[in-house]
Amino acid sequence: MFEILDRGKKDRIIDLVSEYGIEKLNQLIIQTGKERFRIFSGNISKNELIKLSDLVKIEGVGLYFGTEVDGKIRLGIDACHLLKDKINKNVVEISDEKAEEWFGGREISNEGIKERGFVIIKNKNDLLGSGKIGEERILNFLPKERRIRQ
């Protein structure tokens, strides 16, 4: 599946990411699976991109943005970095020690946060990706290839 989202569908995605404080996205949003999204801001027009997709199978255009899960968006780590200046809600700041655990792929304690759902993990000035707050832990969604081997 490859679909460049029209204005209405893009607005729905922007509504979903507003929970992170993101109010506007200038990039094209491309749906590449039932729940997966990418963003693209290259020099190819929307029409050229559609023509290209008719000629060859395109799934990797742009940057992985996130996955929709139960009506929420779980942002990818690259999207967190790209949109760092826009993200100002649902951010959980963690210590250096917890950041080391996070980069090892482990879940970390939820710091006593009562609300459940997806959050952005932050250490100092760096966004470390997305997690999901559960009863006692924050689930780690850091891709295996980005983890520190121990």
C-alpha cells in the first residue's frame, strides 16, 4: 500500500499528533501500510511521486513517521528528532542511568505517572524515542538496530 494522504486524512493525523504538541506538518504524509506512516519533503512533487509509484514499488520514500495504534500515533525515533522543536507535550524526562537502560532496549519504571498511553522519552536535550506507559513500566519501542549491545 502506498497512499499520499489528502488534506482531510492529513488533518486527522495532525489531530492525533497534537497530543505531543505538534500542530502543523509541512511535509507530505504517506501511508505505507494499514497503520504505518512516513513523511516526505523532497524536491519531487506530489504528482511526480504518484507517477513514480505507478512505475516501481515505493515503500521507503521519506522518513518513517510512526504507527497508528488504537487511535493514537506512536512516533518513530527519527520523527522525534525531526520534530524535536514542536514536541512539548507527553514528554517524560529520564536520568542518565535510565537512558542507559533505555538504549539497552529495557523497559524503565514509569516514574509514578498515573496516565497511560504513548509518550516521548527525553534525556537532557535529546529525545530518545517513544514509549508506552503501563502500570509500573514504560515499554520500550527503540528498534533493535538502534540499541546498545550489552
